[in-house]
Amino acid sequence: MQKLRVAVLMGGPSSEHDVSLETGKTVLRSLDADKYEAFPVVVPKERDSTIELQKDGTDVAFIAMHGEYGEDGTVQAALKELGVPYTGSGVLASALGMHKPLSSRLLRDCGLAVPDFMTVREREFKDAPEAVMAEAVRKLGLPLVVKPADRGSSVGITVAHDADQLALGIAEALRHSREAMVQCYVKGREVTCSVLEDETVPEGVRALPPTEIVPKERPFFDYHSKYTAGASEEITPPRLPTATIRAIQEVALRTHAIIGCSGMSRTDTILGADGRIYVLEINTIPGMTPTSLLPQAAEAAGIPFPELLDRIIFAALHRTGNVSQIKS
């Protein structure tokens, strides 16, 4: 039986290079060897790097990259140009999902609750930092969440309780991106919900059981909490009323559809003290490390990790009309 040739793309020039390598290694270890001939494609850290991939030797590319280049539409465009089917969302949805201010505006315009925010560009903060901070406090109040506009894994995110912390937070965010997002801090319970394409249901997609995230060592779910074993408690499904869980799943499904995602996604939300479900951001390439949230949610839904990978690959081939390549 001929196996499906799967190139697992990992690494890349983003600040999430090491996380991507872990994701890629996990995927390589977990793909069913009876079905797939999987091989790694490690993209270097250099920003002018190119993908060494031959169309004739690859049936599908499994994108295990995070952050800029891997999650922002760049590698998706390169693979599209090569004619290689790839996992996850297309070019536009990837770019939109990666840029938090743009996706937040779109979600807000479509009627979803999003914390109030403003954007700060590198040049305007350099030219008039005091004016920028005064405007942020006047418009949004304190405390504030500050994050790079287009980075993932909570890289460069801080919480500011006063002007000094706000200045440091904006500077830190701009160290990772040319634009910072300054957002109202919404007090509540952090809940994330993954969406997975599923051809067995009429809608074609299903929301997996949500997960409540309770950081143990930090005040919020930052990079350390995400990738350090034991640094956070993840409760799947959360201890919430059934109606609330369903509402969170509906928000995740709507977010997935509005952004135009394919294959899978994970939407991070806050269940506010006012009872509203606020969308923080969407992840078009959720992590696949041992501590990652999508695999945990799939497991809770009765989908073992190897089967989850099967479904993601099937969705990629289905989207490009290459389902006939699947070897059964």
C-alpha cells in the first residue's frame, strides 16, 4: 500500500521557532507510520530562508510553524504557489487571524464582544510617548493588556496597572512588532475553545469541549504558562453551566467562520463578570505540543491524537480537491 507523503514544516524565523520545533517533532512521532511517509522540513531562523520542498515528492504539507512567516499567510502563499496542499487556513484567513487588531475589528463589526482596544504604531510612540499613554488611559482606563499586534504564544504580552508599566509594556510589545495593541483588561474566567472540520456533521465543522485555563504562577496565560508543564491548570470541560459551554462553543464557531478558517482553529475568550463572552484572539495553527490545548480538547471529545492528525490532513486534501490521494 502506497503511503501518503507528508512534509512536516517546522522552525522558521519567528520568536516561536523552538515551540514550532516541538510541535513538529510531536507530529512526526504521532503520525501513523502505516498510513504516512512523514519527513521533517526545518525552516531556518534566517528571515530570507526559502522552503526546500519538491511538489513531486510531497502529497501534503503539515504546517507546524507558529508566529510570523508560518502563521501569517507567508508560508501558505509559498505552498500555494508550489501547488502543494497544506493543513490549516488559507492565505487570507491566516493573515487576518495573525493580526489581532484587524481580526478584532472584524469580529466586533460582526456582533461579537471584543474588549475595547487601540493600536499604537512604533513611530507615534517614539515621537510622543506621553501623549500615546494619556490617550490610552483616557479611552480605556486601567489596567490594560499590552501585546504585539501580530505575534502568537503570548510573546511580549504584559498587564499594565499604571503609566510606568504601560510605557514598559508598549516598549516590550514594539520590541516584537511594529505595532502594539493596547486592550482593556477584562476580569473573568479564561476559556479557550477549539474548532475542527468534521465532514460527518451537517455543518462541516464542530466545536470541541472548551477548556478553562487557570494559571498557577502568573496572573494570566503567558508564554511561560503555555509551555511549562504544571504552570497552569487546564480544566476540560470547564465547570460551567451547560448553556454557558454551548454559548462559548457557538462564539468559537462564529469566530472560525468570520475569519474564514479551514481545518482547525482555537478561539481564546474571557467569560466576563458581566456574563458576556469576550473574544481575545483566534489561533489558526493551534499548538500540538504535549501541553497544548487542541489535543487535550480532542482527547476529551474521544479523538486520540493520531486521529486528530488524520482529520487535519484529510481537511487539507478535501479543501484542495485531493481526497483521492488518501490511501486507505
